[in-house]
Amino acid sequence: MALTVNIYYTGTDGNAKKFAEEMQKSGLVDRVRAEKGNLRYEYFLPVDDPETVLLIDAWESEEALELHHKSPEMAEIAALRGKYRLRMRVRKFNEIE
């Protein structure tokens, strides 16, 4: 069963946007998109909250997501999140078939 994860990264001084930009420029976004089971990995900027970036991330299965959580890319993402001092709010949705 496919699932979608919405992750809201929130910081100060434009750090959430800087984080998303560094994720893209470093090639980390492309590497996550290339992981087995990834269906979507896209950042969005909420119109009413300039200090937040939304990541919509979709996976073929819970197992694919778990493998991503154990990947070297996940460690890099966590390090960047720390660098930019971001808070996260996560919502996970299962696809209804």
C-alpha cells in the first residue's frame, strides 16, 4: 500500500527555505528520488507561513520508507536539519485503494 508523508520544516530567518535549497543544490533530493520505492519528493512554500517549507514525500510501501529511514541520505538530511535548526511536524497518510 502506497503512503504519503507531509513534513513541515519550520525555522527562523529563512532557514527552512535555505535548507530546501541546499537539499536540491547538493543533489540529495535527486538521490532520495532515486531510492527504491520513492514515488515523490517535492518541496513547497506555504503562502501564509514564510518560515515553513512543506515536503511531500510518497513511497510504494512502509518497507520502502523504513529503508529510506536507514539510508545514508537520511543521516545527511538530519545533519542539514540540525545545521538550520529546524523543527518538524510530520503527517503520514495511507493510500485508500
